[in-house]
Amino acid sequence: MEYIGLDKQIRKNNFNSILLLTAFPVLLLGMVYLILFFAKEKTGEDPNILFLQVTPIVLIVVGIWFFIAWSGHSFFIRMATKSKPLERKENKRVYNLLENLCISQGMKMPKLNIIDDESLNAFASGISERNYTISLSKGLINKLNDEELEGVIAHELSHIKNRDVRLLIISIIFVGIFAFLAEMAFRSLRFAGSGKKSKDSKGSGVIILVAIVITAIAYFLSILLRFGISRKREYLADAGAADITKRPHALANALRKIAEDPYIEAVESRDVAQLFIGNPKPSSHKASWDNMFATHPPIEKRIELLEQFSPL
């Protein structure tokens, strides 16, 4: 596989990521329109007029959802990963590596967290300089040498530098909206089915069934879009780390060690899993169906690209 160059890769991944992210609100509004279209016989309303009336309400509700999720994302991530602050006195080695990399890039030093797990993994989180954080597992710190650990930290700094974490958080929030809507539609069908049978209830049941199908399809597509964003950003962060450290083989070696034991016991959600440098949840990469939902590109392919990287 021929390495395409850092600048070209940044442009390509940024374009694709913006394209994918733009698809989320389009998908949401498209879902709303289809539900209104199929419900026109029941409501007796013109779906186009109703759509124009409903759209502001939908956007306001989504805005409130975004505000809550955006404001509390750091707390939710800490709870989901069981991470906690790592003090400088606890591990000066990690702080020195991070500090030197930040100085070389002219970046403000992010916070450091540790995950009490002997497996090897790491992730970056935060939406601004005030709360940017790099979280490392205890196993990663103990089992990597300085050059390998530096490569992993540089990878996470690249995510912060490129605003990847912010982009991923937005995509996670959108997927959460579709999941919530699909669950509400399913619960509505169960509620409608438990009441008295009538002509009106049957008509409502059909509308709810249509809504379930549409929201389920939208949820499925949103998952694919989110994973597409996550996979593309991992390649970009690998290239950024190689450019920062000038030692691509060190990160390649780190990825080999991570691939042997990346599974963090505390992580149960796919939403959080996509933030890590390696997939922290066990999965079968042999199945093409599973690969469709993979939060990360194959580590073998990432290592192959790193080994062909020639920093200036």
C-alpha cells in the first residue's frame, strides 16, 4: 500500500469527515419528512406544510439534547471508562513525555487520566483547551517503552490538535438521538397494541409501525456514518503522531503490543469504544458484517502505513 502523504491525507479525511457529519442532520430531517408523508392519510395534512411547521420544533429539541450532552460529556465518559486523574507525582515519566510533545507543538498541556486496567489502550476526550484530556491505561504505561508510549501520546495529541474528539462527540450525540427515537417508536407500538381494538387504533398502529421502520433504518445508517468518521480519523491521527515524533516505527510497535491485549473491562458502550486508539471491546474481525460496524480500521493496515511513512 502506497502512503499518500500527510497533507493529502489530512485534506481527504477532513473532507470525508465533514461530508459524513453533514449527513446526520439531513438524515434526521429526512426521517421526519418520511414519517409525515406516510401519516398524511391519518392526519389529513399536507406533509410539505406540516414538515415546515415541525422542523423548527425538531431543531429546538435537538438543540436542547445537544446542549445537555455537550455540557456533560466529560462526566459521562469518565463514568463509562472508570478513568481518574493521574497526578504528576504518581508518574513523572508520563508527564515529562506529554510535556515535551506539547512544547514541541506549541500546545497547551491537556489533563492526564489513568484507567486502572492492565490491558493496553488510550483515548483523548474534551471539546476545548479547558477540558482536553488524555487517558492511558495502567497496562499501557507499564508495558510500553518511552518511544512507544511517546508515539501513543502523540497519536492522542493529534486527535486533540485536529479537533477529532469534538467531531466524534457530535456524531455520538446524533446516534443517541436516533437510538432514542427508535426506542420511543417501538414503545409506542407496544402501547398502541395493548389498548382496545378499533379502526382508529389500527390506523395508528400502522403509522407507528412505519415510524419504527423509518427510525430503525435511520439509526442503522447513522451508526455506519459514525463509524466511518471514527475509522478515517484513526488514520489521520497515526500520520500526525508519526510527523510529531519522527519515529513512525515506534507507534507501529506500540500498536502491535496494543493489538495483543486492548480490551478494557469497564468499557461496555460502542459509543465510548470509538474514542480509543485500539478497539477496547472484543470482536470478531473475520466477519464482514462485524467489520461494517468496526469502530477502528484494522491495526495491520495502520501499521503498514506507518512503516511506509517517511517524516521530513
